[in-house]
Amino acid sequence: MRTSTLLSVVAIIISFSKGTFAVQFEDFIGHPFSSEADIPLPSVDDYARPVETPGLLFPCFGKTFKFLNVDINGFVSFQHDDFSYPLPNANLLPLNGSESWMTMIAPLWGDVDITLAGDVSYRTVSIDHSIDQSILSEINEKIQQKEDYSSFTTNWALIVTWHQVGYYPNGTDKLNTFQVILATDGRLSFAIFNYENIEWKMTENGFVLAGYNVGDVKHSFTLASTENINKSYDFVDILAKGNTGIAGQWIFRIDKSFSSESDHEEAICLPSCVQGDCISNNMCQCNIGFTGVLCQKEVIRPIKNFRTIIIRVGVVFIWKVSSKMASQISEFKLNVYNEVTGKLIYSNSINSRVRAFFLRSKSFGRRHVKQNYIIQLIPKYTSGDYGTMKSIQREI
């Protein structure tokens, strides 16, 4: 993309990925790819090509479409003759203004540039073609693993693969590989996202996001975005999680119309919260004592000054509790492990009002020499969640 109204002067910001993907390129649906079956897009910066759905209409978000448009910039749009190449820097989801019409599915929407690196190709598969049956079976197997869709059979599907693609302008030092499959039986439709490797997350012309836009100005779903650079640290980690049990693979049902956010079958929710529960609109509801985008930061450490005093007949454990957290703790869990063997020697639940606990020497078993032990004290909150443990190592 060679024009940018929002970021006309900005340095290229490229950050390396952290997430671990279980999906390999060889696992992509349709692999191995071939010039006979897969149609390449030209090696340019911006380009889109229409693909017809012969014999059926593709249901997507309460509408049906005869044409899908494969775009180099990491998305597939539906039924529109005006080929523009919008970028996330000027268009958050849901899209508005001149782009509000666009129904789009975006595994990785950004300023892709394959002038010097990578390739984008697509193929269509149909139940009417015997040569496509093995690929259709592979798609069906993925979708049928979702609850309530064990009998789903794909009639037609579009498979688009971005392999080792660079970023604008002419970026080749970091490359991204991902895929989208849009499958339908004429009534139900699904999108499958596969990610093998995501290295670049920002370009000269803006940020990158994954998700989809309904095209009604109101409804959309952002799976992950690097819009705010301060939050981009978790972008690849989110993509790597997946919702199928395979790291880096996502499946969404996309035929249903939207009348409210609650209509979204996935609850618009990511399994990315470290200490909390996923709620709508990609937000985490944090457990007591935690905050942050992923509930990964502990607000207040509830246990302070955890220490031991060894006496002749045993060990006394002593600790303090933050006054702000005391009323929210229901009990403590005390665990003692043999450091060498890793064996759990002792475990007990302790009343939340207790601040010291005596453990007799015989609880550690018979021995003739001192040994090293790892002692853990873990607060349990009234919500039922466990807080961060305090752990010390001590020779006893």
C-alpha cells in the first residue's frame, strides 16, 4: 500500500513473535500445493481477485454471496466490484465510512507485500469434483470436531494460503505464513484460521489485526490486534492459542446474522486470560487481586514476609497478610516438598485468620541428616480462585 493518511511519516516497527504454533505448513489444508490446483496472485504490493461460487450462494452473516474476493493484504471480502485495499491503520472493526459495506474475513489483515518475498495462492474445492474429496474430508473432520456439527458436510470451500509473505515496503527480513478456509454446505458456513509463523506485526503503513467485519457498521469481531503498540506483546500469543485444541488453529461459524453481541456463537471471547475468565468483546474478567489485559499482573501480593523458625521439635511457619486482601481470603494451602525427589511430604488447609503454623519434625519422616525442602503457602480467595503462592527453600 503506497498511500497512508494517518501514518505518512513513521518508522517501520517490526517485532519478533513469541507465540508457539503447533500448526506446521505441511499441516495446512490443501498441502502440498501445486501450480495445477492452486492459483497464484501476482507478486505485487496490492491486488485482489474475485472468485465465483458456482452452483450455490455462500451464506455469511445473514447474507448470501455469489463472489468472494481474495486480497493480498490478508483477508477475503464478499461481493463488491470496487476493489480498494483498506488497511487497519485507518479502519478499526467494525468498518465505517466508505468501507462500511465490506463483509470481510481476515486471518491477518495488514500491508502484505510479496514483491520480493512470499506468495499468495488460492484454490476452490467442490463436492461435485471427485479430485477434491480428500481435501473436503479433511475440512469436514476439522469442523465436525466442534460440538453440534458432527454431521456437517462441506459442499464448497475456498482455501487461501499466505506463505512466507513480506511486508510493505519490500520487507523480507521477517515473514508470515497463515491460511484461511471458508467452507459451506449452502446453509451453514465456517472459517478456519491456520497460523504457522507470525514474525512481523507492524508495517510502515500501520498495524495488523485478525478478525472479521459483518458489513453492517455495527458488528465485528477482533481476534487480536496490534493497534496499540503497548498491548501488542500478546498479539501472537493470542493467535497461537487457537480454539480447537491445536495451537494456532481457530474455527468460527460465520453464516449467522447479528442482532446483538450475544448472537455470536463464540461469545466473542478468547481463551487468553491468565488469572480470570473470558467475557464478551475480547475482555478478561480478572480474578481477585489481578489486573492487566490478560489478568497477568497481580495488584497486591496477599502474603508478605513468609519465613520459618526451626525449633527442636519442629518448624514454625510465620507470615503476614495484606490488610486490603485479608477479607477476600478464605483459607491457605500449605505444601511441603522434598527438593531432591519432588515428593509431596505434607499438605494441609489452614484457616484464613491464622498467621503462624507449627509442623512437627515427624511430619517430615525419619532421617539422620538435614534435607532441603520447598515450602509453599498459597492463598485461596472467597471466589474459589487461588492466588500467587509464596515459596521458600529451607534445610530442615
